[in-house]
Amino acid sequence: MEPSIRTWFNNTEGGWSPPARAVTRSWLRDSLRARALTRDLKWGVPVPVPGYTNKVFYVWFDAPLGYLSITQCFTKNYEKWWKKDKDYDIKLYQFMAKDNVPFHGIMFPATIIGVNEGYALVDHIFATEYLNYEEGKFSKSRGVGVFGTDAQDTGIPADVWRFYLASIRPETSDSSFSWTELGTRNNSELLNNLGNFCHRSLSFCANTFKGVLPDMKLTEADYEVVALVNREVIGNYAFFFSLIYSSKRCLKLSLVWVISKRPIGRSGVRASRQRLLTRVLFAGQLCCPGN
């Protein structure tokens, strides 16, 4: 079993986050050791083997199999989601903290390989380091931290939460949630950078063209900006933290691009109506390069 796991991991790890690769490599550094799959507990899934019915399966052996069973509850064609076929492809992505990597990077794949019935193995594991709260650790039992209902009760828009949490996502090292930093990033990055970019673009359009937008005509210089934005996004799409900073660089690039071609004076407006409009229209696309 171990050689098969090593071969599979070596061919797959390129699509994993650094913490996921590091944890799995540490397990494979030495020979894999036998691990008990049962527990002497009163709750859990009983082992259906004579002489072992008083035992239950270890949760991290049993739980990943729930990914398949919950899919089966959703559709009778669940195997199309889990077995690759010549007519369709399957890519399995999993997200977790680094302490759960051994179960998804070693144990669950070993189960799938051992069964040998064609079920898909994970392609990408995006594991993180730990997210702390202010100067300490999150603790739901002690009420330390901010949780779903707490976030909802603040009245802060969901997109602000998404942006901030993505920007501090601990992809390569531990990070901390900070209320002060949440406010600062909202004001400086979302309001000043993104808000300013959208305001200037739309104001130019409203003031110069009365809100009527003709077709765009892109030049070679415009396509160069597209290439730069694509390079930023495609090069960092796999990691949320990097993508956030790529998006901010794209915003700065786009704002400079629009402002640099702003017409000055009436004659400039008349001569550059089409060029300015093209840039204003295209500015929105630079913020959402996938659209």
C-alpha cells in the first residue's frame, strides 16, 4: 500500500498548498506505521465483524467515507461524481486546517486505493496554518473569538467579511483576526482603492457621455493591460491570500491606466470620447477578469 500512496502523492502534490504538502511529506518521510481503525466506545459506527461488534470505527477512518454517502443521498447517479469516465472528468478539491491533512492526504486515499473500485482520489488539498484571535486563540467553548452569529449581529456586509478573512487566510503561516485591522482594511483597501476606482470610472462616464455607452474598440496597449491582469490572476488563482494581493495590484494598474488617458478640456473630450469610453467600460472588466 505504501508504494502506491507515495507514487500517487508525488504525482499530485503540485496542486496542494504548502502546509498540506509539508504535513503529508512528514508522514511519508519514514515508513508508514500501522494505525488502529477501531475504538472502544459506546457511540459510533459498529464494526460489522464477528468478535468486534463491541467496537466502533475510528471517526477519521469512517468520516471521509461520508463524502461519498452524502453524495449518494443527493443523487442516485452519485458515482458520476466520484468515478472518472471517458465522457466526463472529475476534480476533487478539499479545504481544511493542517491538523486534518493526515486523514485526507494519507488515510482516506489509502482506503480508496485499497478498495480499488475506481473512486476518485483528491486532486487538490488546500490546508491552512492556524488563525488566531487578537493576541490569543479562538475557543468556542470559552466564547473567545468571533463566530457566525456574532458576525451577522455586527451588521457588517458579508462581502467585507469575505474580503478580510480571505486576505488574512493563514496559507503559509499562522495569522490573527483583529477588529482594528478589519476596519483599517475596509477603509483603505475596499473604500479607498476599489471604491475610488469604481467612482472615478463611473463619474467619468456619467460626466462625459451622459451615461450612454457605445461599443468598445481595444488597442494594442489595452490588450497589454489585459495580459498583465491575466498574469496576476492566473499565477495566483490557487491561493486566496495571493489572489487578494494580485487583485489589489490589478486595481492600482487599472486606475493608473484609466487616469492616464483622461481627456482634459473640451477639445480633449471631443477628440478622445471613444478612447475614454473604451477605458471606462474596460475598467470594470479589469476588476472582474473572469467575466
